[in-house]
Amino acid sequence: MMKHQSNSPIETPQSFLDRRGFLGNAATGLGAVALAWMLDRDGYSQAAEKPSSVTGRLAGIPHFPPKAKRCIHIFSPGGVSHVDTFDYKPELEKLDGKKLSGKGKLDPFFGKPGVLRKSFYKFKQHGESGSWISELFPHLATCVDDMTFFHTLVTKSSSHTPACFQMNTGFTMNSFPSLGSWLSYGLGTENNSLPTFVVLPDPRGLPNGGSNNWSQGFLPAQHQGTAFATAVGQQPIANLKTPDSISTASRDAARRLLKKVNRQFAGQFPGDNELAARIKSYELAAQMQTSIPEAVDFQSESAATQKMYGLDNKKLAGFGKNCLLARRLLERGVPFVQVYNGGALGSPRINWDAHEDLVRNHNNQGSLLDQPAAALLKDLKQRGMLEDTLVFWSSEFGRTPFTQGEGGKGRDHHPLAFTTWMAGAGLKPGYHHGETDEVGYQPAINPTTVYDFHATILHLMGIDHTRLTYYYNGLNRRLTDVHGHVVKDALA
């Protein structure tokens, strides 16, 4: 581990940084989330490789010049129906109402294959690329020439929680590091006032598996995603603001005393770098007291920008704020932000799980995703950020081209083939990779595993997925396990 060294007297930041008071005194105003994240940053000695002078960055990474400097993942839990959104299958119209045959044994999640059902939505071609998009996404349809589609994603599980885990961590079991944690571990950050990996959950609730979806697993704890509270009326991080009961005078007095004590200690023990390192952690925590409130304050955003994201629409405002906040966090140096479009199960469901009535479910979820996600892409592009930013969207799996049960209005889970998309740095815009069969049941050409998808994302960020490893429990672990190939055909 490389420790921060200083040959000059240690200066404290412009805040109360007494170590004991920081841990136990409400005067700091920092809650458990901010405190845990900052204290965890002291654990870099656990890293399997030596970090460079940039906080958390491993020596030798990136492995090659990255196309993308920053990344946003929009995740839609529940299982988005590809044949009703991005994968147009006119043959389904001809076969509507018939049984699917010639594909081997049909084994959907609930074991009740119904009849083939044409798309519940009309499809049209859009943009110079002529990409087929359903009427569910009128706003995203205007962005197709900036998007790169992957139509043959294959995942390992048809169960919600394991499938969520695989899309986020590469494994169907919990306790493995998430993609954001791997990027934090490998690339670190040059920003000293915000986390390297921020998670913006759906304001309505957490996804299946909860925080395991953004866990650091066996990586050092500082690489866990920092989840902001996104529900209406909540502060992004609890207790961030200094209580009104703490006077400015008392804070100033404590600050002066601490500065004196730190200088005395540094003078007595010039070879001890522990204090300098710890003070830097607290310095970061103190900076969050101003950096986070500033980042979540949209007053500097124009009325037109806020309207573009749907902030003037009560229904869209929750996800719209998260998309706008994601852009603002990227601008302020956060390298990876994950935004959730959907939570867990319930009645009614607050995700894309469309067993009983696909139209009712997808109408609701689609309207929440469409305008804000399109606004994010357009906003990044008009600011010149899309050139070196990677945005990617995924669900946990797709949905069957046949109904769930005879006469059903919904579709079952489908891990055999589904659609995802990326946009931004290093990609072929308007390109479609892979093709499903005539009804969207399974890949016809170029099946793409989740491992391939993750390998491609890491590649765009300048990382060879086979070389980003962490020694744990006798093995050099990696995000892609022992699998995965970069989808080179999708690269510009």
C-alpha cells in the first residue's frame, strides 16, 4: 500500500475533524452512510495490487487508453419484454394464437406455456438506422441513432434475485462484487469529495436482493456502492447537515484546537503517516457535507432542462431526478452511477414483472423510463459528454413470446434471449448486434452472455477483463469468472 506522506505540518480542513468527536459527536452532522464510506477508504492495504497515487487506482490500470471515462447503468428490474420493446418480430403476428413448436421442451418459470402472442404494441422504424422500436418508447425512439443494441443476451437464471445478481455482479449468488465495485477497485477516482460508485434506487423501493446488487463482496469495503436516499422529502445521506444546536463558535474552537494538536503530533512523530491518512479520510467526509448538497441542488438547472427530464410531471419526477442527478454526479467526477428503474415485487408490482397483464405493467413502467432516459442521452450529447461517457441499459431477463397460460394477458420470465442497449463512447451508433429467431425465443446468431456484456463494458473503460483480478479464497477472482469475450463487432 502506498500511504500519503507529508513533510509539512498537517492542516485540517475547514470543518470540525476531531477523531473522537467525528465518531461519536453529532457536531459533525455525518450519518452512518457517509461515515462508513469514508472510514472504509482507510482499507486500501487490503488491495491485491499496489494502488497508485490516485486514490484507489491500481498500478497499470487502465490497461489501454479508455474510450469512456465515466459510466451510467440504468437497470430495470423485473424482466422487460424484448418482443414488446426493442426486438420486432413480424412473424409473431402470423403465428398469433398458435402453440410454439420445434424449439424443444418449453420450460418457463411458472411452467405454463400458453400460445404465441404478437406484440402488444405497434412497432415503427426510426432514425437513419431504421431501428425498430415499439410505441411504448416514443422518446427513446428519437435516440436510436446514438444507441447500440444487443438482441441476444443470455442469462443463467429465470429467477428474479439470481438474475439481478448476475446482471450486476456476474454471478447468480450474493456476496460477489458488483460491476461498479470492480470499476472503483480498478480505476479509483481523482475526485476527493464524492464516492467513486453511487447508487440511485427507485424512489418506490429497492430491487430484489436489495443492497447485495451493489455490494463490494470480497473487495475492500470502500468499493461498495454508496446508495442515496431518493424518496421524496428524504436527504440523500442521513444526518449530513450540521444540527442547528451546534454553534459556529464551538465548531471554530474545536477546529483550532484540533489543528494545534495535529501539528504537535506531526512534529513529535514525523515518520508516522497514519494520522495524515486518517485526516485525509475525515477531510473527504467533511467535503461531502458541501459536495453532496450542492450536487443534489437543481436550482442551477434551467427550467427547460428540468422539464426535459420530466421534473414537472409528478409521475416522472422521481426517476427523472435520478437521471438528472446521475449526469450532475458524472460532471463532478463520480466515475460510475447506477440508476434503478423499478423496485421489487408487490401488489401492484413496482417493476417490470408482467405475469398477469403485460400492457398494464409495461405502460406504467415504460412511461417512467422513456422520457427521463431519453433526456439523459440527449443532455449528455448536447454537453459533449456522450463522446467519453458510456450509458448502458439492461433488465434482468426478457419475457416469453408466448403467454403465461392459456388466454393469459401476460408473459413469463425468459432468460434465453433478451435485448439490452448501450450508448456513447467507443460504440457503433445505430448498430444491432445479434438476432433472435423468428419469434424471439432464442438466439439465431451471435448469442451474447452476461460475461460478454461485462467484458465489453470493461473494455470500453480501458480494462482487460481477464487482468482485473482479486485474490480471494485461493483464486484470482474476476467479474467475468472464467468466461467472457469482448463484443468487438459492436465497437467503433
